[in-house]
Amino acid sequence: MERKVFGLGDIVQMKKQHPCGTNEMEIIRMGMDIRIKCTGCQHSVLIPRAKFEKNLKKVLQSAESGAENN
């Protein structure tokens, strides 16, 4: 299985949606744990990297591609 590539500031889609109804999250901290922020209600959650990688569906918008356009 191919490893998904993600980085700081990316907007990602998770397998399960947040209780507010959206499943889009922004990565705001990376390390052994990853902090993600809901794009709907701005709630942030700190989860272990292994659990994040398991629940990540796809990267919707990369922060690197957005920076190149400016």
C-alpha cells in the first residue's frame, strides 16, 4: 500500500466526519502526534500519527501548491 504524503497546513479528508458534520480538517501541528483543526467549527484535536494515517482518506488541498500560486 502506498504511503500518503501530507504536510503542515494541508487540508485533508478523514474517513469519519466530525460531530459538526464536516470531514475536512487542516493539519496545524506535526510530530509524533498530529494536531488537526476542523474546517467547520474550528475545534482542534491532537491524535497519534499512526491513528491519523489510518483514518486519513485523502489530501484535498496541499499547502505547498497554494504557496506556489501566490
